[in-house]
Amino acid sequence: MVATKRRLEEDDGAEPAASVVSEVDSVSKKALVEKPIPNNGTMPTDYGFIAAPPADCLKLVSYNVNSLSAASKKGFKEYLNAEDPDIICLQETKANQPMAFLVSKKTFPHQYWHCSKAKKGYSGTAVFSKIKPRSVKYGLGSTKLDDEGRTITLEFGTFYAVACYVPNAGEKLIRLERRLKWDKAMNEYLTDLEKTKPVVYLGDLNVAHHPIDLARPDTNKRSAGFTVEERDSFTTILQGDGITSRVDTFRHLYPDAAAAGYTYFGYRANARANRVGWRLDYFVVTKSLLDRVVDVIVRNECYGASDHVPLVLYLKKSQGDDDAAGASVGDDADADANTASTESDNGTSEQKSLSE
């Protein structure tokens, strides 16, 4: 199905600012019904709302877990079993080293970790995949920007997945300059990858691009994630090099979705209970991939393991997606414990330290 813009229909009496997109019958529906978004504080015990995936699709998940160790004690593993994606990309793991036995190697035989060197218990990304990538790279290739474990790039048959935890501009915007340097480096990095094949740029991108993407835009104009500088910088990323552009898939499919798109509810001021959220998590694709995007779903019900909820992308399979040669990862000369692959073959596991 070619991805087309979908206008949301509200139930009678439903409030647009507190609504969630529900899956009905098939993700091919062009008009989806809205209902009030949940404001639960703990993870569900029943995951029956997770519909079977569309035929011939890859299922990718992005999830900021805000400490994987803590999330695992609050329902993350049960969610992962219920969701059962082909690839899950985690942000803010806060892991100091790979948590090698957290997730089954039989289910996800290919596991990759990028831990922060800057300080312990901070930042960090991980990817668990059922599909063996052709290559894996850690970081952007910049020593100054790669010390916080924020990026893992996996090359698959027909696309790159760039899993990312974008730096926050910080309180009083003390890290805004670093954030803007990061965006510039990422834009150049994506452009370079696109010379070979299209890209899925995903993760907690730490920006609410438009006023519709947060509950209280008027009072957050100088808050990290909604400054004009960050929003303009994200616009530049979407524009690409002027020849090859990129698309914010959720906003493309659901141009009118407000609260339905929120993926983050802070722990302060009862934000979840009051449904005061931000849309900070994204699947951005090179425009040439857009006709393979079937749907993007915010798992609004899945709050409680983290202050974020998961985001799901259904991407139509293409010939070559499962045709992965042996994964290769950088140059082992500078290997350390901050970047690692945990692979499993025939029930045995081997952990290797890998370089950025």
C-alpha cells in the first residue's frame, strides 16, 4: 500500500486534545477512529490490543526505556514478548555494559549495544534483531560526539536503520550548541549513507517539531526540544541535501493527530494523569522508502515501564531484506566494552567487544 495521508475521525463527544488512534480491522484503513488516550501509570497486564501485523511487513519498534534495568522490573520484558517485533531499538538504556542475558538469544539472536563512555549510568542505545544485518557501525565517526553511546547503524538488504538517542539541549539550554552540532553531523551522516541505499532514521529524536506535537506549546517556546533552533534544525534534516529528502512518517500519515501522537509523559506534575505529553520519538525515512511505509502506531497504552511509550513501524518487505551476508563491525583495533555485539548461533552465545 502506498502511504497516504490519513485524517482522523473523532467519536461524538471525544476531545481532540486527548485522543488516541486505534487500530481497526486493518492498517490499510485511511480513516481511523479516535478515542480518549489512556492515562495509566503502569504497564498493561493484557496485551490483546496488539493486532496481528500486516502481511509481508517488517515490524520495527523504537522505545526509550529510561534505564533498561529499571524498565525490565516494570513490564518491559512482558511488553517485548507481546509485541514480538523483528527489530527493536532502545534508547537511554543507561547500561554500563551489555546486559547479555536480559533478552533471549533464541528470539533475538543479533544484539548490539553502545554504552556511554562519558559517564556511567547515562544515555546508551541497544538493538535486538531477528534479522542478521550486513554490517553494524557505532557512532557517527566523530570522537567528540560519540562518547555517549547514542547511535547504532545497521545495514540491511534494502535500507539502513540508524537507531539514535539525540542529545537533549538540557535545562536552561546549556547543551543547545552541542545539540545543533549533533544535528548537523547527523544530517551529513544520513546523506552519506543515502548514496548507497535509503535510510530509516529512528529513535528518541528529542524534538517536538510543530506546536501540534506537544500539549502546551505556548509555555514551552524556550524549553529543550521545542526551541526554534531545534525545530529548524530538524526541518533541515527532513530536507536532506535538497535532492534526497526525508519524511516524518507519523506526521505524514496522520497530519491532524495531536495527543494521539504523544510518546513522552514526564514524571513531574502528574503529566501522564493529566495527559500532558510530547511527541519526541520518530521514524523518519528517505522519501524513496515512503511507498513501503504501511503504518506507524503509537502504543499509547504501554506506559509505566518508562516515561516514554513505544513506537511501531510497519514496513513492507522487499526482495533482499532477509538476504543478509555475515555482519561485519568496524575495526577491532580499538575495541572496548562500550560497544559490543552479542550473537547467538545454534543456542550458543558469544560476546565480542567491537569498535565504533
